[in-house]
Amino acid sequence: MGSILVGGIVFASLVAATFAGMALRARLPNDHLDADSKEVIRLATAIVGTLSALALGLLIVSAKNVYDNADAELRSSVARVILLDRILAQYGDETSEARGRLRELIETRLRSGWGDRNEDEAPVDPYDASQTVEPVQVEIRALARVDEAHRTLQSRALVVSGEIAEAHWMMVETGTEGLPTAFLVILVFWLAWLFATFGLQAPPNATVVCIILVCAVSVAGAVFLIVDMAHPYIGAVHVSDEPLRSALAHIGKQ
């Protein structure tokens, strides 16, 4: 489910809960909304509000960490790809095919992660080994070991390519985690309860309605950011592809 859709659902749920509270307020007997009753409602609301605030705060921090880690891992992987290209360039002209595959690897990553794929082009399977650095590793192992210097470069290239492969599979396995649905449902329930109590206690005038709508937009925006940053390679708030495009301009060149 997209982050914009989730944010819209949260906003609609909060507004609906508010108006449900206002409608219930008009039907309740007066003694149900006297000073003592409102005090109990406020205490209960404070408990749920504290839980909701803690949950939102923790989720925002967690989503921001996911985003920052994804950005750091991308930059680290791109740096390793550039380093591997430099090592292969030092090895000699016989690595030109392997360096070409590195360039294709960057292009594939851009197509799969940042929408550079043509509409009639099939999506890239992240588990397809031919779309990873593994074919490059095969070519590196097949290089003829001319002397000690070439053997050192070959060993170093295999180490760096292994780190690139590890980073790729880690990204594949963690890229679809996102926010647990059950957690999100419970959080929305807490928030809807809060807004229902707002409607239950507030007089139904234009000023109150406008303020509650602004609050609903703000809370829905927070949930949108959480869901969006939990998927750092897609959505409105996503990791920049600039490191990949910068590497693409240099890989395969002397």
C-alpha cells in the first residue's frame, strides 16, 4: 500500500472519528457530559495520547534510521563499485568486459530502483544472479595471473566484489520490510479514539472543525512520512540516485 494512500486513509479515519464524536455528543444525555464525566474522559484521553505520541516518535526515529542507513549503504556500495573499476583498470585491458558489466550493473540499479525502466521493459528480478556483480566475479577469477602485482590486484578485486555482492543481497532481503500492518492498525485506532473524544467534548462550530482538520492533516502527514521513509528507494521521500549517476559517468573510463 502506497504511503500517500495510507496517509489519506489515516486522515479520513480521523475526520470520521471526529464527526462521529460530534454526532454522539448531540445524542447523549447532559449528565453524561458533565464536569466529572469530562474529567474522566480527559484522563483516559491523556493515557491514549501519551501512548500515541510515544509510538509516533519511535516510528519517526526508526523510519529516519532506515532512510539514513539505506542512503549510507548506497553510497558505500557505489564507492566500492568505483574502487573495483579502478582496480580492474590497473590490471589491464583484459578486464574491459568486466568493467562494462559493472557499468551495466549501475544502469540496472537505476532502472529497478528509480523508475528509469521503459514501460514495455520487464521488471528486474532482484534474485536474478545475472543482474548482480556475480558475473563480474566469474570474469575476475578467470583472469590470467601474470605476476605478483596482477595476483594482488586480482585478490583485491575479488574482496571488493564480494563486499558489493553482500550489500546487494542485504538490500534485497531488507528492502520490503516496511511498517508492520498490525502496528499501523493499532496506531490508527488510538488516534481515531483521540479524535473521537475531541469531537465528543468540543462544540461543533467552524473554528473547532478547522482546528481539528489541521490536526488531522498534521497527524496523517506524520504517518505518511513514517511509511514513506520506511521504503527509502520509492515514494516521495527517497534516497537520491545522484551517487549512481555520478558513478555511471566515470565507470569504464581510464
